[in-house]
Amino acid sequence: MKKLVYGGATFVARTHATQVKHMMAMFERAIKHEGFSVIEVQSECVIFYPGIFDAGNPRKGGEFVTLEEKKWDNTPEDADRHDVSDNSAAFALANEEWPGRFGVYYETDRPTKNKLEQRWIDDMQSKVGDASTADLLKQRFAAMK
């Protein structure tokens, strides 16, 4: 099974610069997501590649097709909706013919670096009792001499 990998991102989405409401919704969702987020924003360079993203721009004859995410409501149409937690489905979307569909491709809840570090700190605090962080650092530095 291939995995969609964007440097460890736990939120991956695609949008288009001409679709401002959609773009802002993707940005807001990425900001609220705890973890590393990647958003591909299609926006043409009018000097070197004019018209390159027209296929995703309705004002230029293209089609802006958004993904409908699973609602987990047990309705028949829910089977056709996109499961954002499915890495394989996200990879398939990323490989669709240009310009593809727009929306959230992948989103998962994985402990962030800060949460993992906090777990280690909490675990250490439970082992040393009432010692302050400064006392723990002093003890650690003393042990390193």
C-alpha cells in the first residue's frame, strides 16, 4: 500500500486562489488542526504560464470540483463520499488527472511533537514527585559533568 507522504503532514488539502471562500475555509481548518498541515493552492503565473490553471477555474471555462467528505450517517450516498482518514484514498486523489478535485484529502489525529514531549515531562514529574523543573535540570546537568 502506498502512503501519501508530505513530510509527515497530518492534514493535506488542495484549493484554488480564485475560489477565495474555499481557500479561506481550507486555511482555517488547517490552522485549527493540531499537527503539520500542507495546502496546495493553485494559482497561475500570468507571465510565464498564463492559463495553466484554467481547468480548475470556472470563470475561465474550467470546473472547480470539491470533495464531499464522509458524514458517517449510514446513508447510501455516504458510501461515495471521501474518507479523509484513508491514506490510500488520499493518494488516489492526489494522482487524479489535472486539476483534480479540491478539498481535504487527508486528515488524521497523531500526537504532535509537543504532546509527546509533554507526556515525557509528565511521566518524569510523576517519578520525581514535587521537584521543580529547575531542580530537575540542575540534577540532570550535574549528572552530565
